[in-house]
Amino acid sequence: MSPASKKLFNILILGVSFMFIFTAFQTCGNIAQTVITNLNNTDFHGSGYTSMSIIYGVFSASNLISPSVVAIVGPQLSMVVSGIFYSLYIAIFIQPSTWSFYTASVFIGIAAAVLWTAQGNCLTVNSDENTIGRNSGVFWALLQSSLFFGNLYIYFAWQGKTYISESDRRTVFIALTVISLVGTVLFFLIRKQEDTKAPEEEDSTNEILGDSSSAQNKMTRAVAAFKRSIKLSFTKEILLLSVTTAYTGLELTFFSGVYGTCIGAVNRFGGEEKSLIGLSGIFIGVGEILGGGVFGLLSKNSRFGRNPVVMLGIIVHFIAFYLIFFNMPNDAPIAPMEGTDGVAYMIPSKEVAIFCSFLLGLGDSCFNTQLLSILGFLYSEDSAPAFAIFKFVQSICAAVAYFYSNYFLLQWQLLIMVVVGFFGTITFFTVEWKAAAFLARGSDYSSI
């Protein structure tokens, strides 16, 4: 197998592995609050929103050390161990208890930081300046296929149900645990890249991937990765991109947890509100897959860089927020177990709700594919620290959003996303214009 074929194979395996793990985890996140609402009349007193807030809070803090962990353990083993923790978290729902639920939330937060840092590292070392856009799109499309498969099952399994029984819950979460474990095992198929650089060209990416049995050398790499992360955090480009990244954290919380809960709480959807959660997830996945596939395939031929894709993303999201504001009751995110009979500015429409799900997925893919691409390009020699910073900012904003989702009405959650999304788009444009102006003088930037 040629080096180029081996790299593409690794990207495909990486994407398929994440597809299995997040088929389980994202489906779990999408239905967690609904399932927990049906448990709260028992001895279980947890909150799905609180759990997610803990996960993303720990996730954000753990990104400070995740480059060092990947430096010591290596990206492949880091992803395998992290995948095991994802599976354990999902398995908690088979027989949940409050203490184990929140304890697992802490551990999966740590695992998530290591997993995504290793993923960014693996994506970057298996790409070059001509393939990073394509590979980011391919990976994103495969990853977001997870939204389709898990939610398709939820849609059919929960058709017509207004209450989720213990048997229904156990069946779903046993299946999701097995699916997550399959994705974890697939990480073993990723093939290590040979080091083709001359000694004088060694960079921090190679240090992260270096294969040394010396504990001292590993510790040296770990310390170097940590210092590099701190240094990169204060560069102008990272600070500007952090606003864009913050927006992706807020809207991630909304489409992956809050919006499904809103749909499931609307009594005017009749007996379909619970199965519509699954259908919503499917259409979010369709939007994600379409965006990742199209923007990945077109990136190599784009003469305009990444800005038009980000502009499309923010327009699509603003349309979705406007329609959701008119369609969904204001108290839907915090409705009790009995749901809400409220009405917004129109009688709640299932068709509009599902169309908004598609728009949320499409807009999210616009932002994330372009952020992955620009980070992989600008920081090809510092991929692990750069992606750790990206996930640090994204996850801390997701944690904040999950926390206020327990209390804020829908209109305030939408307003926050509109404001941060607007400024995040401006800051992304600024970085892209600066990079284009600099690289156009001597690099084939248009191929990125």
C-alpha cells in the first residue's frame, strides 16, 4: 500500500471508529434527558443537562493535560482507552444510579479530551496541505453518520410511546454499549505512519508521535506539549478562532441535547413526540453528512477559501433559530415530565421542527469542517496542542450552555447563540483573510 493510500485508509478507519462510538454516545445524549425524566419518580434523581455540564466542564479542564497524555501514551492507545470510558458511561443507563451517573460523567470528560486531542493529531499527520480539507470533510461526514443510525432506531422503537419503560431503556442502552465497543476495537486497525522527515525537520507533531521506550524522553515530550499548548493559547489567531469555537460549543449543546428535549416535551405533537426525537436526530445527521461530504469534496477545488462555507453556516443557523422561535413553546427546554401545552407564535408543526433539525446539522457541519481544516493547516506542526485548545474552548462553552439550559427559556438560549454566532463568524473571516493574504505570496492556498 502506498503512503497516500495508507493515509486515506487511516482517515477512513478513524471516521468509521468515531461513527460507531458516537452513534452510541450522541444517541445517548439526545435521549438522556427524556429517559431521565421518566426515571425521576424513582430513587434516581439525576439530570441529563447537569451530567452534560459536568462532562464538558471536566472535558475543558482536561484539555490542558491531554497533549501530554497523548505524547506519553501515543494517539492510537489514547483513543482505545478513551473509547472504553465512553462505553462505560453509556452502560450506566442500563441500570442507572445517581452516584454512578455523575461519577461516569467526570471520567468521560477526561476521556473525551484525550480522544479528541488524539483524533486531531491523527487527522493532521495523515494529511498534507492538499488533503487536509478533503480529509476533514470525509472524517466529519463519517462521524456525523452516527446521528442517522442511532436515531433511526429510536424513531421506530419509540413510535407512539408516551412513557419509556424499564425494558425499553435497557434494550436501547445494551445495544448502544455494544456499538460503542465495536468502534473502540476498530482503532487498532489504524496503521502507524513512518517518519519521512530529516532529523533537522523534526517538529512537535513528530514528538507527539515519537516511538521511544525512554521514560525520560516521554516526560520531556509531555512537558514540551504542555508548554506549547500554553504558548499557542495566547496567539492572535487562536484567540480569534476561539470566538468561533465558542459558538460551536453553544450550538452543539443546543442541537445535541436541548432541541430533542424541546420536541419531546411538546404535547401538541400528539403521541409522536417521543419518536420525533429520533427523527430529529436523523435529520440533524442528514444535514451533517451532506455538509461534511459536499464541503470535503469541494474544498480542493474551491478558489474562495473557507469563508463562504462559514457564511453559509451562519445564515442557515439564523434561519433555523428564527423558525424554532416561532414554532416551539418558550418553556419547552425546561418542561416537566407531563410536557407542555404551550404555543409560540404558530401552532407547533412537526414538519417545521424536523426541517429545523436538518438546518441545525447543516450549519454545524459548515463551522466544524472549516475549523478542523484551518487548524490542521495553520498548525500542522503543532496539531495536538492546537486541537486541545480548540476542544478546551468548545467544551467549556458547551458546559456553560448545558448548565443554563436547566433554567433559561428557549428565547434566551436562541438569543445567546445569535450574538456569539455573529461575532464568531467575523473573527473566523479575519483569520482566514490574514492567512490567505500571507500564503498567497508563496503558497498554493487555493487548493486547501
